[in-house]
Amino acid sequence: MWLGIQKLNTENFSLLKTARSEDGYVFNVYFIKLASSVINIISDVVSLFICVFIICGKYSQLLKQGTMKMLLFRKFRVLILMVFLIACSMHILIDLLPKLEKRSNIGCSCSHTPSKDPQNWAKHRARSGVESGWPNKHTLRILQDFSNEPNSNISSHSLEKTPKAGDKTEAFKRPEHFPQNGDKNRRFIQDTVVNKNVPVKGSRLLALFDHPLFKRALPSLTDEDTLFNVNTDIRLDPKATENQEWHAEGNMEEYTPTGGELAADSYPNWLRFHIGINRYELYSRHNPVIDALLRDLVSQRITSVAMKSGGTQLKLIMTFQNYGQALFKPMKQTREQETPPDFFYFSDFERHNAEIAAFHLDRILDFRRVPPVAGRLLNMTKEIKDVTRDKKLWRTFFISPANNICFYGECSYYCSTEHALCGKPDQIEGSLAAFLPDLTLAKRKTWRNPWRRSYNKRKKAEWEVDPDYCEEVKQTPPYNNGTRLLDIMDMTIFDFLMGNMDRHHYETFEKFGNESFIIHLDNGRGFGKHSHDEVSILVPLSQCCRVKKSTHLRLQLLAKEEYQLSGLMSESLLRDKLTPILIQPHLKAMDRRLRYTLNILADCIEKEGYSNVVEDDLAGEREGGHTSPRGR
């Protein structure tokens, strides 16, 4: 009896989906599946042939009486074998024809062909996610492959639908947003761009940056106020400034500037960013180099990858074709997942979208103390495994049972097979933060945050039990004079708006001494909970009751309905390639936390008086100079 051929399931399996083994050989999964079908056919044929042979064997003794009957018996067996072989060939051809026809209609190497209709695509995506039996990601935090969730790579499928950074009109015309599986109430940041509170003239961001508070001029810069003193007569070879440890040797396709050297006006954008750093800011408000650098982060060819030493979670140092470098943090969570309430702050995941959102929030607050960060979709095989010279990293690559490329690297937390980072099938999201100048060129000093948490499961920090802790800090250098204490208050507000509890240290440039801004690095543990406001982050502000006047005025401005922090963030984040970066509840949480911050300051002013709480940092500018804040 003919058992037939088990047909390939073309709906759940891509013909062009390839898997790469640890030895680097590529196997076409289609041919593997086809081979299994052929083996199944052969086994069926053999079994049937054996059955026929056994049945016919019973009558062989009767046929031995004459040679003519023996010949007829042999011919009969050959005839049966030929019939089965022809049947097998026909079934193989029937199976092959639709696959070959489908192969000719596929024009890209990806496993998903984007639909022309985003709504149809979303419905198909939701349906396929349910049919494939994905686990419910909202029941509990799964400490495994978050990138394999059905919604984990939603942005990777919507890149063609994302408007360009400068095309704001298209962004405001889009009322649709991608629906999520089984949750019609969840809204992404596109909801806010059609909000009725959008100013009639259009962009909230343009209106904000046109406000006088965002047009404050810096004092005249001297050589002591700039991080680097550029001699325009000297031409620079950018390759001489790179860290040779991270680059592949002998790469003949590396970028080489014309003539091997560059004039100051044609430096790569990462170098122009470094040159623009001064005592008061990491970059200027309307510096076109920053937007150009963000474009470089998502478009420059990656020539080398290495693991960053230190830290609790995996981070990669990536070197680009133009010799710039960036810190890559891979996607570990979907946008919808919240940090479980039983998790300690020091064991929380570092989120790539939090790094991206922190850069945009820092710029909207006009602090400009976070290095530029952009989201990028990487091919894990071509842009990480094939270009790394780090053997420890290379050895951790493997193929998952779902035929996805995965790796886990080496680090203190979550670097194991159980917590591997997996692509779909080899595409993974991540954030790329531009590097600051090398420490050999511009030394930085690391400071312990006075309001650092204990990082202990059982102990509390001193500031958590001593309500007068700030008075002790005010008597301790460098917080007893200068702007450092006020900068800590800025950082406190910044962290509270994000929900970031992991601010144990901060850095400054050594050249500028204590009269300089502080750098807001490592913001990956922000935006973990939108349903909870961690008010302990604001303890420094409530204990010290000090704030810059410029910061206070900007917070009041962002609380107004015509600007609204959530609307500004949603518009700004639309410029990133991985949009949506934050879901709507996180944006609304920032508005709520902003109101809470202003209430804390209002209580301080009512208790101690406006002049004792608000430090007038604008007075020095009106008088043509800078004044140091008074000590208290």
C-alpha cells in the first residue's frame, strides 16, 4: 500500500532561509527537508518491495516446476519494481514544481516579504504569531531569547514604511499604527503625532527649539574651554587616531581618504563631534554634525567587532569604515515588557531602546550630556561574526532549534546559552552610541555618585536612612562650590523621568576640572517600568531643594500642553530607524513624572523660598559672564 510523500509546509518554512554552522558552512534548509522526503520515499519503496517479495516467495516453490514459469516470475518482479520507481519519480516532481515556481518569484534574501499594505501585514503577522504557538510574553519575565518574540522585530519590518528624518509632514500624515497580538488598547508612539495638542504650525520640536530658553548663547570660548585646540594648518591622518586593537589587519577594502590625510573642514563626523566638545556642553544645540553622525552610525560599514571588557552585560565595540567607533547594546527585551517588581535594579536588563530614548530626552531637556545614540538593525553573520577577531566571541555563535543565528559572548550576567541573543533569522536590533575621545587624548575622571545605591539585597545606602544627608554632601568637595551639585540635580531629574535607578558613577573631562558638565553615560536600565514611578530617585532633589533656574523654566515649559514632553519625545524618536522606540505608556509616564518633579520643587520653594531653591544661572549671561552658584 502506497504511503505517499509528506509535503513540505511552505507556510511555516522559507525556501531561502539559510543556517550557518559553527564551522562556517551554509546549508540550504530546503534541500535538507527535500532529502528527508526522498529518504522517506525510498524507505516506503523498500518496505513495499520486501512485502511483495515475501508474498511472492510463498509461490516460488510452485513455479520451480518449469523454466518458463520462472522467467515469468522474474519479469513480474521487475515490472513491479519499475512501477514503484516511476511512481516515486512522479511524486518527487509534483513536490518540486511549486517550490521552484515560488523560488522564481522571490527577489530578496529575506525570509519575510513586506506587504504593500501595513494593515494586512500586521494582521498576517498577528495570525502567524498565534498559529506558531508563541508563549505568552506578558505572564512572566522569560530570561531567555527575547528577540524571538513575535513582536521583537516589528521595527525591522517597518523600515521601508518609516519616513526620513527630515520628512516631518509624512510622519504627521500617518494615522495608522501597527496592532499587536491580542491587545487592541496598546498604542505606540505614532498615536501622539496625530494628537489634537499638536501646534497648528506643525512640529513641536521646531517650536521648542525656537523658544528663547533654547537660544541661550555660550560665553566666549578660550583654549582652556575647548577639549581640543585645532590647528587648521595641520592635516590629520584619521587612521593614526584609531585604536588598532579593534581592527582587522590587512583589509584592503578599508576606507582611505584622498591623499591619506584630511583637512580640518573635511574630518569624519565622529572627529568633528570630538572637536566640538567644550567646558559647557558635549555638543551645541543646532550642530549639523550630530545629525550627520547619527546617520553614520546606521550606515557606515562595520569593519571590526570586539567584546567590551568589564560591565555586567554583553556590549560590543564596533569600528566603522571611517575609523569611528561605537558601543553596541543588543536587543534583550521587547518594547512591551516591564521589569518585574521582584527584580533588583542591579539585575535588570540593559535595554537598547532605553539608550536611544535617553539621548533624545537629554537633548529635549537641553542638557546635551549624552553621546549621540542611534538604533540599527544588524546582520549577525555578516556584521558581527564574519568581521570579529575576538575568538571568545566567535566561539559563542550557534544555531538555535528554530534555525536562528544566536550568540551570547562573555560577561557577568546573562551570558549563557539560556540567555542567548538570537536573530530572526540573523537580524538583530541594537543601539549604537558614539565613542567619546580616546582616554589617551582626553582623560576623564570617574566620580562616585553621592546618592549611589547600596547594590546589596539587604543593606540600604546612607542617604536612604539619613534625611539630612544632603547637608553633609554640601560640605564635601567638589559639591561645596561650583555647579557640580546643581548638575547632580539635573542628572537626578533626568534619571527620574526615565525611571533609571542605576546611576552609581558619572564622569567628567579632566581638563576642565570641577567647572564642567557631567557626562550622562550608561542609560540602558531606564524605561523599565511605565506603571510605577520610583520616587526614591528624586531623593537628592527633595533633600537638597536646589535646582538651576534654566532647568526649572524648561521643566515648566515642557509641562505646558502646547509642548508636552511626551509629544516632543514621540516626534523626536520618529527620526530613529528602529521606531517605534517607546510604547505609549512610557511616554505618558514621563508626563506624569514631570508633574511630580514640579510638585517637589513647588514644595521646596514654599518651604525655603524661591531664591534659596532656584539658582539663577541666567543672571551671569545677562551680565556677560558666568557666576558661580552660592554655597549653602
